[in-house]
Amino acid sequence: MQKWEYLTAPLLVHNTKMILDNFGDDGWELVAIVPGLNPENLVAYFKRPKAG
């Protein structure tokens, strides 16, 4: 059975592509983006297969 690990990270609107590309390079798959506490911030949820 596949096991997963999860990550929640702030996502700045003005730098979205670079931030998402960096997480993707580390093997994280974007699951969802939701609004943050103010309009300039978003919260991104990621998952990747658990090692071992």
C-alpha cells in the first residue's frame, strides 16, 4: 500500500511559479491552493510518496 507525506506551505502571489517549481523539483505534487489570511497570501497543500 502506498504511503504519503504531506506539506503545507505559504505561497506568495507575486512569486507563485518559482515556489511551485522548487517544490516540484523536490518531488512534491500540488494538491490544492486555498486563500490565506490576506489577499497577497495563499496556502498550498502538497503530497509525495513516503520513502521506505
